[in-house]
Amino acid sequence: MGRTKAILIDITKCIGCKSCEAACKQIHGFPPESNGELSPTTLTVVEQHAIGQSEDRFVRRLCMNCQDPACASACLVGALKKTDLGPVTYEASKCIGCRYCIVACPFSVPRYEWSKLAPTVKKCDMCYARQAKGQQPACVEACPVQASISGWRDELLEEAQRRILADSKYVKHIYGSEEVGGTSVFFLSDVPFEKLGFKLVPAQAMPILTANALGDIPTVVLVGGGLLAGLYWITNRRKLVAQAEGVDIAQVTGEKESHHV
Amino acid sequence: MSKLHLPKITFWQTVVAIIFMAGAYAAFSRFALGFQQSTHLTDAQPWGLWVGLGTLCGVGLSAGGFAIAAAVYLLGFERYRQVVRAAVLLSFLGYLSVIVGMMYELGLPWRIWHPIVMWNRHSVLFEVSWCVMLYTSVLAFEFSPSLIEKIPLPRLRKLYLRLHHHLLIALVLVGAILSSLHQSFLGGLYLLAKGKLDPLWYSSYLPTLFYLSAVPAGLAATLMAVFLCNRSLKTRVDPAILSEMSQIIAPLLYLYALLRFTDIVTHGVAGYLFQWREETLLFWVEIGLFVIAPVALLSRARVRNSPQALYGTCSMVVMGFMANRLNVSITAFQTTSGVYYVPKWTEFALSLATVTAAAVAFHYAVRYLDILPRTVPEPTWTANDPATA
């Protein structure tokens, strides 16, 4: 994979104005109401976390657009795809509604339209259509304080590293740089991530977990098939030998009289 | 004065009618009102009873067909030839019920054919869907002579049965491999749920564990079905065969328990085995029903030689197996998801109606086709025997 796009979110800069939320809803034509959680019509949400007595931190939630996404490996029809540009896109016309992507997502992001009669999956795709045209994601463009910025993933990682080194207030970790093999959305924080509701996810990319099992298919087919074929050959040979020697096959195998095939 | 002869309505016919009516309403609410009205599914619990019971238990309990077909046709266990048709029929109906279940489980069921043309070979579910499609076709073929031999066209019958005879061995072999693959890959689905699934159930050996539990559970389900046919449908399967089958089930359960506990210890989560938590309790219920009680019971000759006791023991195996699949698919997610999912009654109704339809189909197939050896002349359409309802 070549250079990919990413979003860097600096929690120390976020003022909780929710302009990102509003811009996201507007660009998708969703109703402005929100219950403070991700939903089929709220693809990004700003959560407020109380730190100590009077301090708050605002944390945006959105699809992490993983580098090696569990959802895309899970989707049996390939409706979810990691694009070359970076965003993980969803092609609703392929989806059969199995919801394995929702089971598989380590960040529990995808939302299902449970109330609809022809439901599809909803999640952020970092405004793939806009980014493909060279525009920024709507949420980033709307951010008045540049708490969210977008750009090339490698450059944003360098920028994040620079900020951590320049200011000792930051936690010495870029959330998303290594989680589940790396994501396209990064977070910087001055408060330990676990206190802000960030999930402790496996370090390795999730698809490896199933790739090993799928890799066993040829072995099962060859060894299992060979073994069964060999055993059948022995069974059959015993019957033929018994027949040639003029012994009743029923005596050899203990078969009882049966009208079955 | 002539007496009017109406068919007697039996207890079981009433039960079946009620189940089908409830199922019909549930189907209406699923398709006319949607998931939100017909289920308690949420984004935190996107797979519920229809996957846990319908798909995981449905496929798992249908493992008897491939196991017995392979034993008889490939390994030469001629003794089991008496029950091979019943085992294949049970599996075939089991898989059909899974496919019917998919029609209401999937959000967009009219696209169920998509995996045939839209491929993602990195997806475990893709492999499962192909295996289930192919294996259901194999089962239909394995079962077909039971129907074809009833066709009153001798030449067609002969032609078909000859073709069947030539292909059978190869297809039984293919069926055994397809079954081994998707039985284990159903467990493989949950490999991606690392960090979400409770440590007592998450394991990198989930595929192997699913496979090793499906075979004894499928055999137990077959044994139960044969027992019921002997009791109520006047078939005549040698009870000694049921006893022999049970002697295969016990070592398979041992093997499963050995891997399960070795795995728990080597994953370093043995501490969870003795904590006071709901999950741990459910774990021991599952292991008690699936392994401990059946293994203890099957070690006694008195149990093995009594068809009733065997039936009871096998029903424990089946219940323990179902507990395992429901734990993996539902309860093992509860701590991390923070959502306590209890299926809505319509979910139960639709699952129950699907299983009942399969059971009714099995009943009539055994009555009117040559599925199992018989003692009495075939019943006629006007037969009115309460025991066969």
C-alpha cells in the first residue's frame, strides 16, 4: 500500500463545540438530533469525560479506518474495503445484512439500521468521496481550532511525534499508531487514554487471527481427503478379497440383512 | 345411524399448530415491522438467538449425517447402514432449517445469493457460506434415492439409482471434508471477537473445539431421533446399534474435554474457572451437561443397554452442546458489551417454528419413505393412530 490519508485528533485542543458532528450530519443529510452515541445517523460523536473535579476532556468517536480492518476481512461479499487512499468504504449494494462486521469490529463502531425494513450498515468512511477529489473530510474542515487535522498518514504521525516531544503534557503514546496493526485515525491526549474510554485492543492486526485458520484449508482437504480415500481403499479391498475367496461379505463385516442401498 | 368419522385431533397436532401460528406472527413482525419490533438485537449484540440457536446449533447438531455416512461408506462400519438414511435425512433437514433461518436472520435476505458471485476469500463467513451451500447439495443428493425409488417409472428409477451409486462414494468423501471445514469455521467466526469474548470461551483453537464438539453432539441427536422413531413410528432399529453408537460418543467427549481444559490452562485463564461469576457458572453448566454427566452415565453398562437411559443421556449431550453455542454467541459477550440480551418472544417463536417444521418433515418422511427398517406394514393415508401424530 502506498501513502494513505489519515486524521489526527488532539484531545488537548478540542473545545467540545461539536461542529464536526454537525458538519458530518449535514454532509450526509442526516437529521441534526443526537443522543450522544454513534448511531446510523450519527457517524461521529463528541463525548465529554469528566477529569477530576472541574476539568473535562472531549473525545471524538468515529470509525478508526484501520490499516488492516477486521470488518473488511469479515465481510463475506467484500462490501467493506480498505481503499488505496486509506478510508475503509462500504458498498451498501453488496451487503446481505449478516452483521459479521459489527461482531468483528474491535472498536464496536459500525451501526445497523435496526428500525428499517431494508437495513444497511452505517459508519464513517473519512469522507472518501471528498478526499478522492482532494477535499478534506467534512469534520476536519469544520473544526474551528484544528483539534482534528487531516493529511497523509506518515506526515501526521511525524506531526504527532513532534507535538509529544515538544510538550511534556502529552501522554507518550499516539493512540492508533500501533493498535490493531495501526489505524487511520490518531489521538493525542494529556490524560491516560484508558480514563477517556479508549478500548484496550489487541496490538496485532485482527485479520491475522482468521488468516491462520483459513490457511489450514488446503491441509484439511489434502490430508483429510487422502486419509479418507486411503481408508476407503482398504475397506473396499477387504470386501473384494472376501468376495474372491467366496466368503459371504456379511460374515466379514457383520452386516445384517437390509433393504437399504 | 351412521357415525361421522372425523380425524382425531391429537395433543401433538395441537402443539404443532400453536407453534406454527406463533411462528407465523413472528415472521410477519420480522418482515413487515423489522428487526426492532421483532427482536432485541442491538449494535452491542448484533447476533442473537437466530444465529446462536438457528445457525450454530442447527449446523452442529446436523453433524451426524456426514459422520455416519463416512463411517458406513468409507470406513466399512456396515452395522450402521440401518441408520445412515435417518442420519442423512436429519442432517439434510437440519441444513434446510438453517437456510430457512437465514431468510429471517439476514437483514437483506433477497441478496442471499450474493456470496456466489461476490467473493472475499479472506472471510471465514465466505468459506462457511460456500461449504453450507455445497454440503446441502451433497445431502440432497445423498437423500434423493429415498424419494426417487418411490417414482413409479422403473427405467428412470434404475437410471438414477445407478448414477447415484457411481457418485456416492466420492460425494460422501467430499461431504466429510466440507463438513469438517465449516463445522470448525463456525467457531473460526469468533476468532475475530478477540477482546470481546469471555476468556473461558475465546481460544485460538475455537475451530478445532467447534469441530470436536459437533461430531458427538450430531451423533447424540441422531441417536435421539432413531430412538423416537423406534418408540413412536414403529421402526425397528437394533437397540444394540444405539448402544454401540454411544460407545463412540463417550471417547469423543473425553477428547473434547481434554483439549478444552488443556487450552484453558495453556492460555493462562484457568483462574476464571473458579471465580464467582455468571459466566463461570454457565461454563460449568455447559461442561456438566455436555461432558461430565454423559461420560459418567455412559461408563455404566446399565445406561448403555437401556434405550431410554441412552436417550436421556444423549439429550444431555445435546443440551450441553446448545449451552456451549449459546454461551459463545451470546452470554460470553455480555461483560464486554455491557448489554444483557434476552431474546424477544418472537425470536423464540420463529426459531421454534423452524425446528418444528423440520421435525414434522422428518416424521412424515420416516412414515412414508423407507428411511428406517420397519415392523408393521406402511401406514396408509387414512391411518389414525394417536401414537404417530
